[in-house]
Amino acid sequence: SLSAGLDLPGRFLFAILTLMTLIASLVFIEEAVYIYRKVPSSKRSIIIWINAAAPVIATTSCIGMWIPRSTMFTDFTAAAFFAIVIHKFLMMMIKECGGQKLLLRRFENGHFKISTGPCCCCCLCLPRVPITRRTLFWLKLGTFQFAFLRPVLMFLSIVLWTNGSYTLYNLSPKGAAIWINCFIGVLTIIALWPVGIMFQQVRTLLICKKIIPKFALYQFILILNHLQAAIINILASQRIIPCAPPLSSSARGAYMTQQLLIMEMFLITLLSRVVYRRRYDDLEPPECLAEEAGDDKQ
């Protein structure tokens, strides 16, 4: 543990960040109890999983901050957990439309716009795909493969690391790290594409369910947990972040990532509580009721 060698400002910073992690965890537990009591059982576990993303990442970052040698395990745990959350977010959008059957009936003659990010946002000439049971299956498979393969690849990386064959900052073609990371990058892009396609389709329909702020929070977690961490790791590996004994450049980069993530996930946990907290036992907003009445008439 590095805490023994900290000066007074350093200990104060560690204490504040640990307190933030604890508050984020307590806010999530309170929200989970509320969701368990108020939300229908079909949506309950999915919404709890999505709400857990920020506090889980904050907790793993806090453990990695206090115990530097655990950083690889904590990062892999957070990454594997968020891979499952990506799949759960797609399933939540389907559930909020009333489930797969109602979604197919509602968009009976509709088409998915597949020229969306992160894969094909520039390919505007791509044809629209009919909304059928088969296309929904492919969308769900696109996110499920990541939820399944990411933990498998994380486990493989840890096995190689214990054998000395995997070094996180070794980006040479002979090392295993660059190949595993490139493969994970491709799988991530494939998984994010179905979520973007589904969001474009249901965005206006689910505006009364606050889908736009929910999607924004999900995007923030994704960018901060993946892109921000990757940029800091690259800067550390190139020695742009200078070493400060007893910390090497890579160790300082890891500390910066963890401390930033704790603060960011703390704020996102508080925002998630506001966005996901609605009185599920009350009547739906008028626009939702109007849509449901239209479905009943049909």
C-alpha cells in the first residue's frame, strides 16, 4: 500500500475520494431498494444493473488506489461489469417499449437506420433494415457477444500475466497485450453499434421515459471509463506523464485515472438517481398514456 508514504495533503485526498466512493455506494443501495419496491419485476434487475455501473467503477478504482498491485484486477473487473451493462442497456430500451412483441407491433413497417455510430456514422448510403424478429436477434447478439467475450478475454489476460507473457504497457507486436487490446477494441465497436441503432429508433417514443438523459449518462460512463483511461495510459507509456519516485510514469497514470474516475462516477451516481427516480406506481405522463391508448385502439 502506498498510503504509508503519503504526506498530509495526500492522505486528505485519499480520505475525500474514499468518502466519495462510500457515499456513491450508499446512494446506489438506497436507489436499488427503491427500484426493487417500485419497479415491475420484468424491468427491475436490468435497471439495477445499469445503475450499478458508476458505483462499481468507483469502488474498483478506490481499491486500486489504496492497493496499487491490484490495479490490473480492479480494472478488469470494472471492464467486464460494464460489458454486461452495455447489453443490459439495449434490453432496457426494448423493455421500456413494452417488450419485444409490442416493439415489433409498434414498428411493424418501420426500418432501422444502421448508418449510426460508432461503426457507420459516415456511411449515409447504407440501406435501412426492416424491423423484424431476426434483426432484433442480431442486435441483441451484437451486445451479448461483448458481455460474454470480454470477461473471457480478461480471464485470459490475467492467466498470461501470471505466466509473465502479458504486460499491460508492452505494445510491441510480439507481446500479447496489443493483440488482445485490439481484439477487445473491435468487439467494443461491434457492441456499441446495436445500442446506437436502437436508440435512434426509440428516442422519440421513449422521451417521456427520460431515455435521452439515460443514454447520455451511459455514454459518459463509456467515454470516461474507456477513452479517458486509454489516453492517460498512452501518455504514461510514452513518458509524457513524468515519473515521481517512488512512482513510475505508468503508476502515476494509473493513479490519475483512478482518482479522476472516483470523482466522475460519484457525480454520475448522483445524476443517475435523479434520472432513474420516478414514481413508477403513479400514472404515466400524458404523452405515454396517449401512445398506450392508441395501441389499445389498434
